[in-house]
Amino acid sequence: MSGDDPRRVELAERLAAVEQRVARACEDAGRDRSQVTLVVVTKFFPAADVRLLAGLGVRDVGESRVQEALAKAQEDALAPWPAPAGERLTTHFIGQVQTNKAAAVVGWADLIHSVDRPKLVRALDRAAQAAGTVQGVLLQVDLEDGADAGRGGVRPADLPALAELTAGSEGLDLAGLMAVAPRGADPDAAFARLAELAAEVRASYPGAVVVSAGMSGDLEDAVRHGATHLRVGSAILGARPGVR
């Protein structure tokens, strides 16, 4: 595809701007840029955009709807990418997972960010064992403590039990925590709380080092409080197209 393709140029400019923000946030926090993974959230955008992003060096992409992710995979947009040195796209599922979709998500995602209840842990564990794999998962924490159940997440008080169940599951690898800052609240305070919870989980499960936090509007706060993965969509891809 021509380097002058308007969409490619737009994505390149937006990606560069976000990369500058991340680099500056890391510098301000005294962290190395290599400690933070940028996950480009491609939900609702076409497979063509995923291919353009891969050509621009993006290696981590996120989706939140199972059918859309599978459709893009069938177009090879989210299949292992024939990049230099054997690199491939790492796929992240960031949306709520229905238990009856567990097998499909396990078959697609390298890392599932949104595990928030025992029933889902058991469904993903069964699916992973049936597939002969170990599925990486993050536990989504509800930083609003039940005030907005529609966004998902385990309440902090119930986190230790869910972590214990997940860590004891043969087919799952407890990789860490994920959270979304509450609407209208100070993201700095929210991510400070997430950092505390992440430290508590790591004390019992040292391998749970991932902290998935921060999006287009609050990534600097997330980096300051130790986020290892940022989930950025609109700042890179632009306004979300009409949902089909």
C-alpha cells in the first residue's frame, strides 16, 4: 500500500503523538519506556486498520466483542503477523466475557483482561484445558465497588478469593489485574488504589505482575501508578465509527 495512503498517514501521526505522551509519562514517573506496553484498541474499526497498524510497528491489539475479533481473525488481520524477526501480533480481549463464549475467547486471545467472577474462571479453565493450553488472564477490579455493575469487575473485598481460585486453576495463568477509572472521578486516586491492590495480589502470587490501566484520557495517571499495559483506542484510531 502506498506510503501516501491518507488513513495510513493519519494513523501514523496519531500513533506518534500517543507514543510521545507515553514516553513523556514514563520519563516523568522515572520509569523506562520498555516497562509499558501500548495496546491499541481496534474494536469497531475494520481489519484494514489493524493491518495498517501492524505495518506501523504495532504489536499489541485489543478487542472487546467476540464475533468482531473472530471475524478479523478470519481476514488474517489478527492472525500471526508475518513481521520481521518472527514477530506477531499479541491479542488482548478487553471486553466482558460471557461464559458460553469462553472457548472462542481462549482460542483467540493471548491475554484476557476482564475476568471478574468464579463462574467465568471455571468456564475459561475448562476451555483452556480442552484446548491443551494455558490461558493468560487478568482479574478486572471494580474500583467503584458496585456502583456501576454494567462495567464489570470484582469488588476489592472479593478479590483475594477470586485470585486464589484463578491461581489454582490448571488451565489459567494469573498474570495480574485490570481496572477502568470510575466515570467522573479522579483517575489518579483510582489508579493509586489499583496499585495497592496489585501489590497485595503480587505478595501472594509473584507472577501476577501485569497492571492493565489507563486509556486515551488518563494514560499519564496510569503510568504514574505503575501500569504495565495501556489500552488506547480513540487517541490513535479517531472517533469510533457507527456500531454495526
